[in-house]
Amino acid sequence: MPSAQKPTACLALADGTLFYGQGFGATGQCTAELCFNTAMTGYQEIMTDPSYAGQIVTFTFPHIGNTGVNPEDDETGDPVAEGMVVKWMPTQSSNWRAVQELSDWLAARGRIAVGGIDTRRLTRAIRAQGAPHVAMAHDPDGNFDPAALVAAARGFSGLEGLDLAKGVTCAQSYRWDEMRWAWPDGYQPQTAPKHKVVAVDYGAKRNILRCLASAGCDVTVLPATATYDDVMAHNPDGVFLSNGPGDPAATGAYAVPMIRDLLDKTALPVFGICLGHQMLALALGARTIKMNHGHHGANHPVKELGTGKVEITSMNHGFAVDSQTLPAGVEETHVSLFDGSNCGIRMTGRPVFSVQHHPEASPGPQDSFYLFERFAASMNAA
């Protein structure tokens, strides 16, 4: 930033590194894990993705805020990510769908942001040392205590061992019938559903539910703590396991027993995404591991092993299924072409499968929407 411009925000890493910039959005201080996202669009969807609970997002694309915000693009009611870091301060929005400026939206929802940061340098630091613990402060007067911020970053407990799904799941069950956005009518209701689906909400994104509805599903959403009896009370044709935040092993303490009962006592089709993929893997006997800096972006190449097809996908995860621990009867179906990590599994001979990436494409490419159609086809066959 220009040397004459006094910093109004400070980002402190646990190793003592300090980044100064210009704050926008809410004022105050927060601590979190820091990740970076390489998507060129969809900052509003990213900030409201429940999978980002406990994280601050560094956007590698510099033009953040230029399309404003609107209520239709929220993936949940309010931002879930703790804050955002960008290279350039948001400019006045220019988009026919915008109803509010990004800075005003963040301020109204209590989320801190900082601009004017060298996001290339920050991203290199994240890649080199793993997702760091950080403290971020925004003070319009520019008064900071760097030592206290570093201490706060070092005091952050991290995401390992944390069950964050209970904090972002729904409080009670509800029905969902809204389909994907389509020109010129926007979101329209599903009026002729073919399959009854129970979606277990570990932090479900709205566009995932819309994709299920667009694939012909009558969706009932249940809280993350739903039991086997809770699920079966709805007499579903299939069960969906949603995305979500935190350490899958911690969430698995209550989620895995339900899934195991489902697999042992029924032949229902099951489909999982992201944390739901990890929950299914744990229920089948595999293990999960914490990644160095995770996968966050909308340009991740994933190979489907059965066909050799490469899909460009959207991803957001800091934990992964350890493919070396997959038991007999479980096949690896997709792998990341960035690092070879697991991106999909299925049970042999049964309509039970899951993927690590986000086929709902919000934001991101739509290469993987076929997975929702595959789920619907498995219910047809059943």
C-alpha cells in the first residue's frame, strides 16, 4: 500500500509473521485457520459455505467484490467463514443482480476483511508451512498490539479434533423443493419429484439441495445428529450425506453409527459429498488424515478411474480419506491430479458412493453434475 496510508488491519501468523493492510467489513478481532482459495468467481458462495467454519479465506484472485452481493447467492443464511483476505480493496460493484456492496454485507454480518495484502506471498507461506493459525484485527484508527495478536494466533486450538458440524447443522428437519437457478425465471420449485431422499445436514450448501431437487428428488433435511430411526421414519428411497466443516473423526463419533446401521440393515442407495464422503469412508472402516493446506478452489482436476475421464471440479476440504486404508469391498473411484489424494469411493456391488469434490458447482464448473443423476438412477434401479 502507499507508504502514506496508515494500516487499519493486521493479520498475524502464529510464527510471528505480520501482514498489514486496509480493513473493511466489520471491526474487531478473530482467530482461525488460514486457507487460500483459487476460484475466480463465487466469493459470496465461498463465504457462506458452512464447510469454511473456523477458517479465514485468502482469495488468490484479486478482483473480489466487483459483482457485489445478493440474497440469492447465499449458501446458508449468513457468512460462516471467519473473515477474508484480498489483494485489492473492493471497488464499487457492477452487476445487474447486485443489491449490496461486499463491505457493507460483511459489516452487517460481523465478518472482518483486509485488503492490500500480498496474497501471492501469503499463499506461498500457507503452502510451505501448512494452513497456519492466525489472528486478524480491523481497527479504523490503526491501533494494534502485534505481540498480543501473535499470542492469540498461537493460542488458537486448530481444527483437528473439533466437531464443527453441530454448530452449522439445521436445528430441526425441513423440506426442500427449490431447483437450480435457470434463466429467465431463476429458482423454480420441483413439482414432480420421483424419489424421496433424506439429506443429513452436516453443513449442507443450498445448491447441493437444489441439485438433488433438479435430479427429481423430494428432499427432507435432517440434523447432523439424526439417528437411524430418524432417517427411516421418512421411508426414504435414498440417503444423502452432506458437506460440512471440522475434523471428520470428531463428527464421526455420532454420525458413523447411523451410517453403519443404514448400510447393515438396508440396501438403500447412499450418496455423500465432502464431509459426507469422509463420514461414509469412516463408516466403511477407512481413516481420514489432515492435509498440509487442503484443496480450496474451482479449478481442481479429478480423474474418474473407471472411465479415465478428467473433470475440472470445485473443492473445499482440509481433511482427506486415506486411500491406503480402504477395506475390501470398497473401491477408489476418483483421484486428484494435483496430488493423487482420494476424491471418491464406492462399495462394490451396491449403490453406495461418495466424492470429495463439490459437483453442485457453487461456485465452479458443472462437469460433475452427473453424480446427482447417477444417484437418481440408482434409486430408479432399486
